[in-house]
Amino acid sequence: MGLYQSSQWAERRFCKQCGSHLFYKLKQNNQYFMPVGLFDSSEALVFDHQVFIDEKPKYYCFANETKNLTGAEVFAQFAPPE
């Protein structure tokens, strides 16, 4: 597994063989964000948040209601103060 320090407050892990993204981890609270495609079954997963919603294509839309965060809101919530 490879490691990339993507910012002062987060890191990304990836497969060194194929380059697949495995997860994004917030250093401050050890919170992990993982692509749903990593799981064989998604039946037990709950889709309740979207981040960087201001950067999504207009045609990209999900049927269920979620908490939506813009890029600025994500950084305000997770990035440590400078």
C-alpha cells in the first residue's frame, strides 16, 4: 500500500501495483473516506453525505436526500486552523 500526504491535515492510500485509490484519511480524528466500489456488497451502507457539491456536474444527481457540503464548507469543517 502506498501513502501520499495530500495536505497537512489528510493523507491518501493507494495500491502500489495498480494505483487504485483505497481511502482518504483525516489525520486529526482518524476519519476514513472510502470509495464504495471497494466493497463487494453495498446493501448495509448508508449514503448520507456529499462533499464538494459545488464542483459536481449538473447532470450528476442522486435520488436520496443527503447532507451537502461545498468545498469551502469541507475545508472549514476538517482543515486545522492556520
